[in-house]
Amino acid sequence: MSLVELYSKGTRVWLPDTLEIWQGGVLTAGYQEGAKELTVTLESGEVRTLRIRDAGRDLPPLRNPDILTGENNLTSLSYLNEAEVLHNLRIRFLERRTIYTYCGIVLVALNPYQDVPIYDDTVILAYSGCEDVGSALEPHVFGVAEQAFNHMSVFGQNQSIIVSGESGSGKTVNARYTLRYLATVASAATASVGDVGGGGGNGGAGDDFHYSQIEDRILASNPILEAFGNAKTTRNDNSSRFGKYIQIAFAASQISHASIRTYLLEKSRVVTQASNERNYHIFYQLCSTEDASLGLSSPDNFQYLSGGQCWTVDNVSDADELSVTRTAFRTLGLTEDDEWSLFTILAAILHLGNVSIHPGESSESSAIAASDPGLSAACDLLKIDQEQLRTWLVHRRIVTVGEQLIKPFTVDEAVNARDAVAKFMYACVFHWLVALINKALERRSQQQKQKTELSHCLPFVGILDIYGFEIFQVNSFEQFCINYANEKLQQQFNIHVFKLEQQIYVSEEIDWSFIEFTDNQPCIELIEAKLGILDLLDEECKMVRGSDSNWLQKMQRTLGKSRHYDTPKIGSRDCFIVRHFAEPVAYTVHGFLEKNRDAVYEDLLSIVRASEVDFFSRLFSGGGVAEPAGAAGSAGGRGRATSNPGAYFKDIAPTGRSAQQPPQQQQKFSRQTVANQFKQSLTDLMDTLSKTNPHFIRCIKPNDAKAPFDLDSRRAVEQLRACGVLETVRISAAGFPSRWGYEEFYQRYRMLLRERLALSAKAAQLKAACVAILELGKWPTWRGCAASACTGPASPCSAATEAGCSGAATPEFAWPCCSLRHGRAEFLRDDAPLHCVGAGPLCACRLGGAECAPGAASNERAPPPHFRRRRAKRQLLQLRAEARDVANLRNKNFGLENRLIELHQRLDAQNAELEAGKAKQRQLEVSLHCC
Ligand SMILES: Nc1ncnc2c1ncn2[C@@H]1O[C@H](COP(=O)(O)OP(=O)(O)O)[C@@H](O)[C@H]1O
Ligand SMILES: [Mg+2]
């Protein structure tokens, strides 16, 4: 049967809709090959005539029968297209209140905007150690974490969990739960070998778990990073303004150590916020103390906290949050003294923002009053020279050959200079904290330290929580960097999905032709290649008279012919368009050069670096990552600089002179631009990710009003397109999108078989039974039209629907041997290995993997002894949960029972008819014989 033959009268299809994006309908007449029109009756009753061009290639997407709706894994749908993905997510989310769904190797997570009771320790236990987490249990972020953890434990391979999605979609929440899952299962492992680390045990995850020190510290890093790196935006009350990759290394299933890398902190927020947005949470937390010694009071008294005219967050107490932050500081070993030092800098930043800069004697100059309260408060706190700061905030030094000129700043220039120092100081604090966290997450015991050289051998699970693709009304440098990062991540994703597809076909011995996918390499080259956008930007930044508009002109001259570069035909002239994989985005060039240079005048830097407080001086000198006095295991105590400070200060200006050097020697910057450093850090990240086995979580923000369990189809489709879920579907659909094991396939279509085989096929006969089903399609070879069976009114798929499908595809989880392509089934060659997909083979595969290399495997690779205990506990809890769910099951079974009864009745009627026919035949034969 050809594809067009599926479009018979009564076939259910999807039509594009302006409001709902897709609307269901039924063909009023069958489609004839070559016909130019198709008539569809929509669910609303409206009859619509579609024009069909392109020799039937633009026929509307087909709908699956309702019984298939709401599958755990979308790849088990017979027809896999955008409309079906959306429809299934909608039904699962709105009707079943299920927020997670697998789409092949991707876990799609919809933000419920409401607490859902699916994250407690009983649920962790249910997933922990589950042998077939992808198909035995509901899709869940814990399922992904378990797959990663298990894969790492058994095969010793590094894993990464990549969480992406737009702002407010739930990345940080899901990353947090992933982290908690890993900490919890690791703590169970620790407890089972009777080696609970000292100092921990806050029991944060409940009675069953007592975290060891390292687990406590990993969990404590979250509130700190969120206090200093998150802020309220219009999209999310707790929006992360930096990217984060945390790597947790395991030894014998216990956490050995961890490290965190951060990406591109949004520094501009320190000095300015958009309407109804806030600065970083920590400032408001600090103001809640109204500490007189720091000169702190209500946040509306500070310029830097008033840009968005928003000082509070609904349902959040900044005072309570401060105590959470401080508790986390203690857990990480930060002393009260060091904490006080950090708070002093933060308070000084706020006072600096209140420094009033007014016009000077000429229009080209500016000045600050000697009695400015902001200035004196900032200088008192930082212990720096007030007169020096007052002078160099409004002047700059120009060094030419053999002479020095002092030039006044205009008011705007002086404000910029002041803000640059504030941003610089905040970035220093943030990176110092990241360094502190990394220090605290290092190995502690002597024995562990001895193994440090071997640390790279320990397998790890990395969790990446990074900003998703962004399109605003006005898109600037930040959006450009974020979208560039997403372009790189998407490429990794494509390559991985694509590679995986090919691997499956090879291992299943499927005869296939090369699958094409949209490679976004040309777009990446447009951005990062020589004479690409970033290169030209850096060139322009080096020019004395460089400007945003000059850069735009150069781009137009050099890149105008690129398919991925464009300029707006109407509207703003200071924009350029990049055709990203998700969507074209128009960027406004204004501010690109300044943000890319991120320059701080050296005269000002030298003043803050000359602080009388040793800690501040070193912190602002880039090498000031004083090892915190109380940090566990610190050898030198307070005041000792690290040997490699540069590593901690990746994205701040590290090459300025030290506080002792005279200012005039250091007028030139020899530092990297922000874009260049970002490019480098992305390259490193991609390099790390490419050496791991990736798992993908795509978070979707279902509506902009943050309404609980509400789905705006337009917004959902936008994000599904942007985060690559539909690209996965497209890549899969180009190959064999739907996959079943023989068992599953047989269960789904067995009703098509007339004989008793349909009811009693044993494992050994499964393959023959599947072949028989496919042969019903009367294909000359092993090809059959299995999918058309699904479009019939009574699709036989009871058990398959209940059982769901295998989860994320990983090469060693042998995929089922039967694949559907564009609705057609292609059966595997007869000599292909028969895998019965289910817990058995999957388990065997895992154990096989572990047994394969007993010599090479260290004890870290062997299944840990606590597994059995965990498994038993999990089974018990699962049973309990199932018992609780009995009403739910009864409802489900009610429908299935009805269907089964209906089918049995139909079978009986047909058998009776057959028997009657046979009797009639016998009668006729007898009468013929008598004649
Ligand atoms: N699984 C979830 N359950 C309940 N609420 C959630 C969940 N995921 C996200 N949220 C809500 O959405 C908000 C934004 O989520 P967050 O993870 O901060 O978004 P992102 O990191 O993608 O910007 C959270 O503060 C929380 O209120
Ligand atoms: Mg976040």
C-alpha cells in the first residue's frame, strides 16, 4: 500500500489552524493520486477544501487512532508529526496531569506551575535501581537521572544530562531534582556500605537518607548560586542569569567529588534592570537585614535596586532566603568573617550606585560632590581612597608616546565608568564563590587526595542547566551569545540523534538509505569562523574609533551573501538578522561593542585593588581567591591565594596590573573580549559533552501567564520547534520513527490474525506471528502495511498501549526489530537477530555489559552491593503506589475491558458466520453429490 492510499474516505487528518495550530478533521472523500483537492470535515463541522500540490507530497498529516493517544513515548505512535506531538502532550498534560513524556531520546518536561507530588523519596526509591526505567515506569526526570547513573555505574562511561528550554520553562527546577536524585541514590550507596561521611546528615531528603558531607555541599551550592546568579524577570521570578554545568564524579556509586563551571553571568543586571524586574536576589536579601554598619536600608533607597521599580517577589521572603543562603555558606565551610567581607562588597556596590554624578564646569566634564554620601559609604566599606575614587570616576588618563593627558568624562561616560566598576566587583564576588564551591567539592580525605591524579578516571554525571533560545522584541548582545550557545548545543544534539539512528539501523541490519538532517554548521560558521560575526566584532572593538554602526556596515559587506545572514527589509536600519535553526532573529547592534569590550578603566581598577583589606585587594586583582578559612580541608587557611587563580576567573578581566603598580603603566588592556572568552568556554563545553553519553531534557513553558496546567498551543509549538524536539521527530521520521519489539508489535496487531495464533503465540512463534501480520498487507517481500491497521475503527493495540514503549535509545538497549517508515512497516531481514524487548533482554544486556570486562572493571563498575536492598525497597514502594493507584487502573481497565469484550463479540460473531457458511457449504456439497 502506498502512502496516498492511506488517504481513504473517513481517514482522520490534521489541518493547520490559526488558533490551535492544528485541528482534527475527517476526509469526506478519498484522495485519488494526482488529484488537486482534498475535502475535509473539521471537528467543528466546517467543511474545508484543501489544494494539493507537489504530487501529493503536501497531504495533511495523519492522525493516530484515539486509543494510541497519551503514549509515554511519542515514538510509539504510528504517525509521528508535529500535530501528533502537540496533541499527545496536550492530552497527557491537561487530562492526565502528566508533565513528562519521552520523545525518543528526549524527555519533554512541561512546567505545571503548581507543586506536583512526584518528587518525594518514595518516588526516588521507585526509580532507583529500576532495570527498565524507560518503559517500566512513567517518564520522569528521575528516570533520566537513573538511566545516566546506571549507565555510568555499569559501563563506567561519563554521562551528561542537558537541560534546556526558554526562561521559566523549568530547567533549574528539573536540574535541581536531578541533582537531588543523584545525591540521594549516592547517599543510599554510602549508607549501604556503612561509610557515612562526617559533618553531613541533614536528612534533607527525608528519613531514609542521610547525606554525607559532599552530598550536602553539592546541594548547598544551589541556594548560593541562585542567590547570587538568579533574579526576578518578567518571565520567571527566579530566573538564572548564567549557565551552569556541574560534574559529579562517582567512585563505587558514591560521590567522590564534584565541580561547577559557569557561563556568561549577566553583569548588566547589577546596574540596570528592565521594568518590573529585579537585581540579583542577594541584594534584597541583604537589605532585609537593614544593617546599620553596612549602611543598608530598604531596597528602594538604592539606585541599583530600583531600575525595574520592583523590590519584592510574590510569596518570597528575602529575610528567610538570606538565612537559607547563610546556612548554605556554613555547609560549604565559609566563615562568618568571609561572609561579612562578601556582604561588605555587596553593600559597597549599592552605595557606589548612589554616587551622584553631575555636569562639571564644561559640558564635556562631570563632577562628584566631596560630601557625596554614596561615595563616602562605598569608600569606607571598601577601605579605599575616597579622593582618588572621586577624581578617577570623572577623569581618564590617556598615555601617548612620552606624555600623559588627563581628560574629563562627560556625565554619561562617568556613569558608565562607575557602573563598570560595580559590575566588575560583582563578577569578582560571583567567581570567587564559584571557586569557593569548587574548593569545597574537591576530594577531602588523604586517600582521596592521593588519587587526585587519577580523578579524571572516575566516571561522572554532568548536568547542564543553560539558557534556552531567546527572542525578544529587542535582541542584544546577550541574546546573541545565548542563541549562539544554543546553536552549538543543537548541533551536538543533531549529531548525536543522527549518529544514534544510524547505529540502530546498523545493529538491526536494516537496509536503509542515508538520512538527511538540517546541519546548522553554516550558521555556526557565520558566527564563529574567520571574518564571521564575532571576528568582525572583535576587530571593531580594537579600533580607536570603532562603532556599532561601522561593525554593521562591515558585516553587510562581508557576510551579506550568506544564506544565514540578512538585514531587515523594513523597519530598523541598525539591525542584522541571523537565520538560526529555530527561527530568524533580528539583533539590534546598539551596545554590542561596549558589552563585548566590557572595559573597566585601569585607573579605577587600581584604586579598588589598592584596598587596605587584603581580602578585597586580592579578590579584585583576579588572583584573590583566598582559600576560605573554614573551608574543610583547606591547607593554608585564610589569606592563601590559589596557585592557579586564572582558572577561577575565566570571564573577568584578569590581566590588569596589581594594586602596587603605578596606574600609568597599565593603560592598555591586553584582555580577551567577552565574546571571545564565551566562544572558548563553549568550545570547552562542547568538547566535554562530546566525550559523554548525553541525555536530553527539553523543558517547555506551557503559557506565559504562569497559570497551572494550562497549555497555549502556539507557545508550545514555538518551543518544541526551537528546542529541537520537532527536529528529533523530523530526523526520526526520515528513518524509522516507530519501533516495536516483536512482542509489542504482536500484541498491538494480533487481532488482525484470524487463527488461534492470534491468541496464543509463544515467544518462539512471535516472529512468525509478526511476519504473518505483515503478510496480510500482501507485500512481495517482508514489507507490509501494518500501520494501516491502526487507522481502522478498532485498532488492536491494548497491551502495547498499556505497556508503553522502550525509553531513551542508547546503543546497548537493543531496539526492537520492527520499524515503521512513513506509516509503512518494514520488517527486518529474516537473519536479523531476534530481540524480545522487555525487562529480560534489557537486563541481560546490562549484566552482559558488566560481565564483559570483569578484569578491566574496577569495583566502581561492578553493581554495588546495596542494589538488591534498594531494588527490594523500590519494589515494595512500587507495590504500595500501585495499590494506591487502583482506582486509576480500574478506570483504565474499564475502557480496555470494554474494547476487549467488543472484539471478542465481533470474533464470536465472525466465527459463527464462518461456521454457518461452512455448514451451508457442506449442505451444498451434499446436495451436489446427491444430484
Ligand atoms: N516541575 C515543576 N513543578 C512545579 N513547579 C515548577 C516545576 N518546574 C518549574 N516550576 C515553576 O516554574 C518556575 C520557573 O522554573 P525554573 O526552573 O526557574 O525555570 P528556568 O530555569 O527554565 O528559567 C519555578 O520557580 C516554579 O515555580
Ligand atoms: Mg533557571
